[in-house]
Amino acid sequence: MPAIPSLGGLRGRGVGRAKPVLPRPLPVPLSAYVVDCAVYVDGERLSGRWTHSEAIKEVRKRRDGFVWIGLHEPDAEQIQGVADTFGLHELAVEDALEAHQRPKLERYDDTLFMVLKTVRYVEHESPTTANEIVETGELMVFLGRDFVITVRHGNHSGLARLRRGLDEDPERLNLGPSAVLHAIADHVVDHYLDVTLRIESDIDEMEGHVFAPRSLVSAEQIYLMKREVLELRRAVMPLGIPLERLAEGYTRLVPDQVRSYFRDVADHLATVSERVVAFDELLSTLVDATVAKISLQQNTDMRKITAWAAIITVPTMIAGIYGMNFDYMPELHWKFGYPLTITVILGVCLLLYRIFRKNDWL
């Protein structure tokens, strides 16, 4: 794509000797934020590179086709140029600049604005030691009669592979910009399915650790996993209503041929939602089981401590009685008094040990 012409340096003018002009920092050109800009006519991508203004002029001159522009984390100044060219609503543009939007679908005159949360599974050695399992980003989509604009926040939700796949399917692109919106929604939900499958494997592994003898899994680690599932849930659950609206004819920008495809995406999202709810419930159960296991272990430890304290009480009591220094005490001056006392102490201690051992206190 050719770079948008930038302003050159200023030339000083004056009578006599010209004053030197200090160079001004140039603004970052729009091309730094534009991932791709393409014109599609009859489902085929036109050759050449286009600026956003040239692309929409070409489409409207032909009165056929549409423009697809991909932006990555543009700032307010950069996106405003696109907004002015395509007539985007200022509230939607403001939302597109923020990277913390809830999944939603809004209609502004003849333009749709849709927000989707993207997710990525973070590789780790074990779910019991990982600090992050799910990373989220955002995709904002502006859909018009002859354009679709995607604004991406995050480094993991690129659409380059998706665009290449659509370029090889002109029949699908011939349905118009709404076909691109469907492809993006389907792409995002497919990633949800992949992430939920891998999280399910992690939860199964964590469950095995929780119920294993002498497990080292703590309630804090399970709660961390629950927080990651909650982050996934915030991305998945709110998207159901926008997809249902698109499947039910919420706008004329989505023709009947494309609406049926959105129903399929909504069905896949329902599957993901059920899994996420099940994960949340299972992790709550694992937290309760871990706490109960810790309480049981503490009770077991307390029984052992009590049993040993009871055994130690016997020699302590006898030694305390014979340490009171009275003259007339049983067997005090007997030759076999000491061996008999030691034997009684050992016998009673051994008897208590066997009793506690039989009752699983030791």
C-alpha cells in the first residue's frame, strides 16, 4: 500500500538572509496502522495497493463490490481519518479506541458496529503452577453497505490467514461485506472451542491432583484457574445475543443467505457456553473438595497430636507423683520399685499406642 503523502519541511521566507527552519516531527502515517486494505469486486480481490480513500472511491465509482480495511490499535488521530471517509458514528469510533469493551452489536443509521472478544490459550507446563492460562484481546467490526473495517486490539488475533482463505473463496465473498463479518465471528468462536478443549484437559489434570494422596494442589491454585475461566466466560457469554440478532434479521446489511450461517455460529457458541458454565461449576466443586481435604488433614493431624499427648501423659503423671518428695510413698524404698515403675509406664504407653493405632489415630 502506498504511504499517504506526509507534510514536508517548512521553508522559511524573509527579506535578506533566510532563517533556518527546525524540522518538525512528522505524524505516523496511516499505513503504520493499516494491516491491509483491499477492494473486492464480484468476490475477486483487485490487484494493486490502495489507501482507504482511494479504495472506497473505486468501489462507489463502480457501484459494485466492497472495501475491507484492517487496522491494528490505531490512535484517535489515525482512526478519525477513516471515520471521516466512511461516515462512522463518533460513539462507535470512541468505543473502537477503547480496548476494554463488552461483546455487543449496535446499529448506527446504515452502519453496524460489533465487538468480539478474542482469546488465546497460553502454553504452560502444568495448570497447578501457571499464572496465566487465557489471554484476551478484542476485535471491533464496522459493517456498511460497501465496506467492512476491522479494528484489532492485542497481538494474537490476527486475521491474515482468514483473509487469505476468503481470497480463495470468491463465491463466498460475492455475498458482500456481511460474509466477512460472518467469517470473523466464525473464526473467533472456533478459537473459543479450541481454548475450551485445552482448558478441559487442564481441569482434568488438576482434578486428578486434587484427589491424589498427599496432593500439593492448593485452593489458591484452583481459584486462579477459576479466575481464568471467568475471563473466558466474560468473552463468550455476552456474544450470544448479538449472534442471535444477526441470525434473526436484525439489519438489512445481512442478507438472508448469510443469516443462516450466523445460526451455525450461534450454535457453536452455545456449545462453548455450556462448557464454560460446566468448568465454572466443576472448579467450584474442586475448591470445596480441596478445602474439605485440608480440613480432614488437619483433623487427622490433631488426632495424632492428641494421641501422642495422651501417651506422654502417663510417664509425666507417674514421674510427677513420685517427684513430690513424701517419705511414705508406695514402693519408695523397695529394691524393685524403680524397675516396676518403668515397666508400668512402658506397658501403659504400649497399650495406649496399640489402641490409638487400631482406631487409626496414629
